[in-house]
Amino acid sequence: MGDEDRRKRAAEQEARALRALESIRNGGDLGTETLDLSNEYSDGLRTRVAAWFRGARRRKD
């Protein structure tokens, strides 16, 4: 992943976090918003780790 992709992903994560904060300020459920953010982060992390393992296995072969 290049620098541009990292910056794009960081900007998307920041925008999502700001939307969650705005929702909470407007009466949204704190637990639901934080759980959604956490799930999005862990899903993305799992995807990146899986891709790394697939790449490492290909290099080994």
C-alpha cells in the first residue's frame, strides 16, 4: 500500500469518526456508534493481515 492509499484510508477513517461524533451529539447512541467504529477498524485490520499472510505464503513458494 502506497502513501497515497494510506492518506486516503486515514481521511476516510477520520470522516467516519467525525460523522459518529456528530451523530452522538445529535442524540445518537454512544454504544452503537463506538461499536460500529470498532467493527469497521477490526474488519479492515483483519483484511490487511490476511493479505499480508497470503503475500508471505506466495513469496515462500
